[in-house]
Amino acid sequence: LTDVRPLEDARAEDPNLEELRERVERLEEATDIDPH
């Protein structure tokens, strides 16, 4: 994953995606991924 903003935009359509976004953020922190 390189950009989680599409998931943030989709929260209005599917609230479950907010949980997915949080998991993505935790995964990035755990693996030291820098999308920039």
C-alpha cells in the first residue's frame, strides 16, 4: 500500500473501512513503511 487516503474517502460508504485504515496504519508503523 502506498496511499491510504482512498480508504479514508470510502468511510462514508463503508464504516468498516475505518477499522481497515487503522490496521493499515499499525502495519506501516510496525514495518517502518514510508509511503513518501
